[in-house]
Amino acid sequence: MKNINKILISLLSLSTLAACSADTPGNGEAAGTKETTDVTETGDLNSNEEEKLSVVTTFYPVYEFTKRVAGDSAEVELMISGGTDVHHYEPSAQDIALINDADMFVFSSHEMETWVESMLASLDNEDIIVVEQTEAIDLMESLAADTHEDEEDDHGHEEDETDVHNLDPHVWLDPVLVKDQVETMREAFSAVDPEGSDDYTQRAEEFQSELQELNERYEAAFSNATQRRFVTQHEAFGYLARRYDLIQMAVGGISTEVEVSPSRIAEINHLVEDYDIPVIYYQEGANSAIAETVANETGTEIAELYSLELLPEDLQDNEQGYIEAMTRNLEALEKSIQ
């Protein structure tokens, strides 16, 4: 894949083309393969209301953070849906065609969408603008590597190295870091469409204000808690735990594909009993068997948390999104954090 720093090069190149005269040879083509986009003729993607910036996003949080900034100024499409595992996704020929026709492709991180580099290398669209939403964020280390080493010993064989994540990609579960991702999108859209910069800024600031309010609700809920540990089936909530000074105890690692060893379950059982943990959490849409096993062996309850790799159907049906889902997570966590 072209180095992600090509984002800046692509944006600067596109802006330079936008400033050129319409008489410049080749100035009738826009970024990628589209021939009718107005950006190269006027610098204003929205001067023709029927032609908007075409943006393809990978999975739900990337889509929402992009859409909230883009508003009606771009056509934003979601590539992965329906409960597909983002870590092990394999882009189809239809996906490749969609991205080849797009002006911008947005993904979360190379640690999350491990297949992005090889996919981008296969594209014909050399002018596409590639945006990594977490580019400005340092990903935190994961506990998964240690977990895999233990399971390697138990099973007597090595796990597929593609399942081992040394860094935790679940950045979107920290509302404060989401504000940074929103800022990345504001900068990207404003660079491509300078005349729409004020609109992108307004939408970004409105969403960032909502995120700050959400952050303050979390802070208030957990500020005086003395029991700050919670047990999850999947190691997805490390950023949330770090933000609010909580301790996540995960039965499994980052990947949902790796089998959890009996010794790990026994270890978690002891921790649940030692710290008097009342609830075991599993992720929406996931098999809850491991959480149920721990709950049955320790006499605790199970509850659902949203890892938000996809948006739950009932929230979709009610036209709700990230803020509402994270509010539900807060309410669920209050059962354990007391």
C-alpha cells in the first residue's frame, strides 16, 4: 500500500488541480475515475448539487464519524455490515469496484482492518484519497499477546499470527479519542472542499460537543466508584477502561476467533470471586457461551455491552447511533462499577 502519508500528498494534489484553469489539458477528470466531478474545474465539490464527493468507509464507527462531518456534502457508503468480522474481512470484487469509483476511502487503522494494505495495492484508482481515522492517535498495547502465549502452552501449538494483536484497535470506544477522529475527518474534507470548510467545521464541532457531554456523563457516573473492575468476554474495552480509570478483565483477547483455554476461564473465575464481580459482559451479536460459562461457575449474571463494530438493529430502526449506544454501555457498566 502507498504509505498513509499519501493522504496529505493526495489532498494537496487535489487542491492544486482545483485551482487550475478549466482550460488545462486533462482538467476534465476528477479524482479517481469519475469524469463529472466539479472539483478539478472549480475547486467546489458542491457547485453542482447532483455531484457529491463519493466516500467509502469500512465499518460502522468509521461510517458514523465520517457521515456526521460530511452531512449532505458527500455520499458516504458503508462497506462492511451484517455482523461480518472486520478483523478477518476479505473484500469482494464488488467492494474493489466500489472503492475504485470513489473519491475517498476511510478506514480506522491497520491494526483493525489488517487487509487494507493489500487491498489498496490492488486498486486501479491511484488518485483516491486514503484517510486513516486514527492516524493522529497512538494505539495502546493489548493484553492479547500474553493471552496467546499462555494458550500456546496449553494447546501445544502456535496460533495463526494474524490473530495476534499487539495493539488494541478499539479506539472508537473512548469518546474523547473519537473527538480526535472527527477532527481528522474535518481536516480531510476541508482540504478537498475548501469552500465547504465552514460547514464541515460546524458539523464536526456539534458532534464533538455531544461527545464531550457523553464523556462528562461517564466521568460523573464513575468518579466515586470503589469497585472499578469489570469482566468482559472479549478484550474490546481497554480504551474506555483507561479513560475512566477502570480495570477491564477480559476472558479472551482482541480476536474473537481464538479459542479461550480452560486455564484462562479458571483464572477469571478466581478473579470474579476474589473481587466480588457481579456481572460478566459479552458483546452484542457475539456468542455468549464463554460469559455464560463464567457466570454459571461463579453465580453471577451476564449483561450485554456494545463493542460497536456494527450498530444494533433496534438503534438503527429508531435512527439512533453512537451516542445512544454508548449511553447504553454506561448504564450496563453501572451494574458492575459501583
